[in-house]
Amino acid sequence: SCKVFYAKDPLKIVRAQGQYMFDEKGEKYLDCINNVAHVGHSHPYVIKAATKQMELLNTNSRFLHDNLVQYAQQLTATLPEKLSVCYFVNSGSEANDLALRLARQYRGHQDVITLE
């Protein structure tokens, strides 16, 4: 039940640069899937910033850190006043789970309607 995106043999991607991915044979593919629309793969600025952060601390948002608070303040400053709370999660699944739990708590109902 788990299908690959391609009709032919699955792609074996070995590297990426900018908006392109390259397979084991050096064939170039435009990446329209992997959330790279903003900066692309292997962007030097992102690599430098990530390396600098990982040299200092490599963890997720489960621990309190000043940068999380500063980012939340910067983010909420751009939003209407009623949108003043941030919840940081590390995946879409975690975000969906939190949204569902918040909605159930707020409404007091357990029923959910989903669309495929």
C-alpha cells in the first residue's frame, strides 16, 4: 500500500543543490516536493547558520531557551493582538495533533470530521 511517486524505477537521490536533486547517475531533477521553495538545498547561508547552532546546541523545542521566546515575540509582533500565543512543534503530525487537542479542549467535544 506504500507507493513510490514514480511509475518507473524509484529514484535514488544522492545529493541536491538549490532547487535541483541529482540521482546516482548524475541526472538532474527539479525538486517540487521537499519544502525547498524558500532557500533551496545546500544554501550556504543556511548551512553556516545551522552549523553555528549545532556547534552550540543541537536539540528541539522541548527545552526552554531564550531564542524560542525571542522568536515568539518577533512573530507575534507581526500578527493581530488576539494572535499572541505560539506553540512550537517539530512536525506537521505534531502540529495536527496539538490543533486537535486544543480544539477538543476549547469546544468540549470529541467528534472530528475529516476529508480525504
